[in-house]
Amino acid sequence: MTRDKNRVAPKVWLITGCSTGFGRALAEAVLKKGDEVLATARQPEQLRALIEHYPETAKAVRLDVTLPQDIQTAVDTDRNSKVIVG
């Protein structure tokens, strides 16, 4: 993806519940704006269309917030990014 040299680097958002509802709407709005999204859902296969539409800026991760191992995996997925929303 080519970025304008004057544009601030994109933010990386970790958004929960991206399979439907507010989480999905927020993920789509953020991606349309040009930022990056670590999209989470209990069933990440439901995020396929979103990831295919934004292959360079969206990544799907399984996350059930009631399972500590899922939380750790989501956090470990992109430690080098500045997470804006968790």
C-alpha cells in the first residue's frame, strides 16, 4: 500500500466482536479510513470477507474474552504495533 509521505503512520486497532454488530461496523470504518485492524471474533472464519476485502490492513484472530489463552494469543499476535483500542 502506498502512503503519502505527509500522512501520519496508520494506527493499529485491536477490535473485539468483529463478526457482527458494532465491532464489525467499527472495523469497517477504521479500515476505510486507512488504519489497520486486528479483528477478533470467537469464530474468525466469520471475518473472511472483511479480511479478503482488506488483505493488507486487516488480520483475523480468534478471541473469546472469557478464555485467558485466547487473550494472550491476541496480545502476542502483534506486539510491535501500537494498539489504539482494546
